[in-house]
Amino acid sequence: MEISSIVKPVFLGYALNMKIPQEITAILEKLEASGHEAWLVGGCVRDLMLERKIEDWDIATSAKPEEIMAVFPDSKYENEFGTVLVKLDEAVREKTGIKVVEITTFRQEARYSDKRHPDQVEFTDKLEDDLARRDFTINALALNHKATTKKSKLGYELVDLFYGQRDLDDKIIRAVGEPEKRFGEDALRMMRAVRFAAQLGFEIESKTKEAIKKNAPWLEKISQERIRVELEKIILSDNAEQGIRDLQEMGLLGFIMPELEKGIGVAQNRHHVYEVFEHNVRSLGFAVQKKFSLAVRLAALLHDIGKVQTKQGSGLEATFYNHEYVSAKQAENILERLRFSREMTKKITHLVRYHMFVYDVGTVSEAGVRRLIKRLGPENLDEAFNLRVADRLGSGCPKAVPYKLRHLRYMMEKVAKDPISVKMLKVNGRDIMRSLGVAPGPKVGAILDVLLAEVIEDPKRNTKEYLERRVLKLDKENLAKLREMAKEVIEEKRGEEDKEIKQKHWVE
């Protein structure tokens, strides 16, 4: 097919976020001035037409990598796929937010033995060859940069070999050419189909969907890091709930989070309208509606996966004792397997572990609130509350923030400055060693634990004078006794509160 036969005029609204930045135009013009073709391609063209914010600008050119580098000496070529990275100067980066521009030589690809990388890459001088290798029709568009003003709109020439503009209008995700061949080239494209549908609010075309269902096991050949990147984008999209449902329907979820999928068909009890999987996915959906963080969204999706293993009994009286512990461990395994950062894994696991925190307005004291803050971690309070909101809404509860939670917010603010860790005590380990004339050792730490236990019970005790007097008295006790004293006040009370969680929390 001749390019001239499929070049069409397309008029884009004259909006600030739709202008092609001057810095990008300058790169295109430099390539053309050197005798090469240069086109905007892929996602940036799609997002221009959808009036979406553009994160990355990609250029396809007839120039070979060494020719690109001759035009842009301050560039890098460290791959075998014909992509040269052109770094913009600091002033431009600050002004536009664009750090690098990827310029890729027109190419056509051969077999993909590992379902991830082409066995070889062949450069070509034809734009149509390059577009034919792309994943979806809406990403197989090419746009020139020479705009002409017409009736307050910017006119550009669009190359659309595969009716991508039509699919944009119809809100369809459709593979370029034969879907099975496209997914055989890179199996991650199956997840990308779901991701684009979730991000754009589109539907996946039936033939494309059937090819994903048929070849879902190919996803096993993809690295966990690449899967994680696509999963994060799905979870952060406005249609994350539907994205997870699509992954499940098309057979992909079992190769990403099989633990989550096991909740399908597992009924709960009188406190839950929905089965375990449905509840988890709905909780994610409400976390998205509330624009909660990635950590809360993932915690909402995973917070009850342990119910599959811990369910006892059936019908309205079924129980799931200690499911929060099991859910937290399974969440940790999933996140580590998907190569999430250690910090993110720790946060989400912590949220899941303590998502059952209980608060009774009539019986919980200020000391109990301080212990709850210590257990949740002051830095996690907002996200712990957000997870509770998503959990409640996902259970079909009409009120996301009932009086109990509002009152707990008030109490937490009231005791916010009260001590909940040894770091907040008015004496420290050095003070104790100086007062007793001893060297560092386990007894110093044990005394600090006893002091903290006493101060949690009564913050007024947190004065240097009182604590120094207590240090002298506590020094008379042996190490075992000190540990016992601290355990009685802190650990046993914590155990009582865990028991209250199992007995009183509305989920059980």
C-alpha cells in the first residue's frame, strides 16, 4: 500500500495540551533537514487525538542509528532495536517535563522464539513496515509535525494503515493484523491490551480478546518486573476494577495473582453480601473512586485473600479467624514475586495485616488509642483509614465513615502528641546509663520498655523527673522481671485487643 493513498488530514482541537512542543518539532526538523523522514508515532499520536496528557514523545525515522547520532551528538544508543535516546538540555526539561525523546529507525521484525524479543531486527526505509509491527491499531498511527491553521484548528497529516482513528472513535482496543501473531511476538501485549482498555475506558475487540484467552499461558515467559509495571498502570487507572475483571475473564490473572483468583465462588457470612473475590475487586473499585493511593488500592484488592484458607463453617455463621495474618503473608509473597519495592511491599503488607483494627467508642481509653496508633504506625494512619473505607464500601455498607471512625479520628488527633515509642520518652538510653553508671546492655532496653508501658497508660508520667526516679527503682529488678513487667502492660494488652478484633469487628 502506498503511503500517499492512506495519508489523511486530521484536525486537532487548538488546546494547550494538544500542541506539539517546539522542542519536539525542532528534533523532527533537524532529521528532515538531514534528508531523513521523521514522524511522530504510537502513544503520543493517540493521546494527541484523545486530548490526553502526553508523557512520552516517540519519533520514527528512516535514519539509521548512526545517522541519528550524527544529527544529535549528545545522544545514546545502547540497545539492538534501533532506538536512540536524545537528551534535552536542562532548561527544556524543566520547561516541558520531557527528559528524553526516543528516536527509532523504521524496522520490521522476524520470529520471537521467547515470546518477548525478536530473534533479529531488520531496519527498513518504509514507514508502513514500521507501523505494521506495532501492537494495537490505536498505537499504529503516524503524524507529521507540519501544521496549517484552519478555522481555529491545527491541521496535520495522519498515516493510518489499520483504521486506528476509527477504533479511537469507537473506543476499541484491536490488535494490528492477526492478534495471535502480535501476542506471539511479545506476550506482554496481552496485559497491555487490558491496561489500555482500563486507562482509556475502551473495550477489547472480540477477536483480540479470544486470542488472549487462547494464549494466556504465554504470559509465563514474561519477567515479573514487566508484568508489575503493567499491573501498576492498571491499578492506577480509573477503571482498575474492570481491568482486574478483564484479566480474570481472559485467563491472565491466574498467572499474575493466583491467590486472588482463588476467592472466586468462596461465600462469606451474614456481614458480607459478596463472595471473597467479588468483595476484594469491589473494594479496589471504591478505592479508585476515592482516588486513594496505589498502596491502598493494592491493599484493598488483597486484604481478604487469606479468607480462602481460614474459612471455617458455612452459610451465615461462617468464620475467618486470623485471616488478616494469612492475607498479609500472601500479599507479601505476591508483592515480592512481582518485584515491588521493599518499601511498598512492607507498607501494603502492614495495611493488610492491621485492616481489622477495632474501636469501641464506649470502652476504648486514650491509652488504647495510643496503643492502636503505635500498632498501625503514625505514618500509616491515613492509608489505614482509607483501606477501612474501601473495605466497608466493598462489603455493601451504606456508610463508608460511620460515627465510630469519625470519633476515632477525633481521639487520634487528641492524643497525637502523646508518647507511643521509646523515642518520645523524656529520657533515653544514655540518660539511664549515666544515672546508673552502667554500660550498654539488654537491661537498659528493658527499662525503657517498662517506662514506655507506664507512659502509654498515663502520658502525664512522661517527665524527666518522674522517669529518672523510676529508673532508680527499676534498677533493683533483674532483667527477666523487667521484661515481664513490660510484657504485662504492652504485649498482653495487645493480645486482648487482637481478641476483641476477632469478637467485635463487623466483618466477622
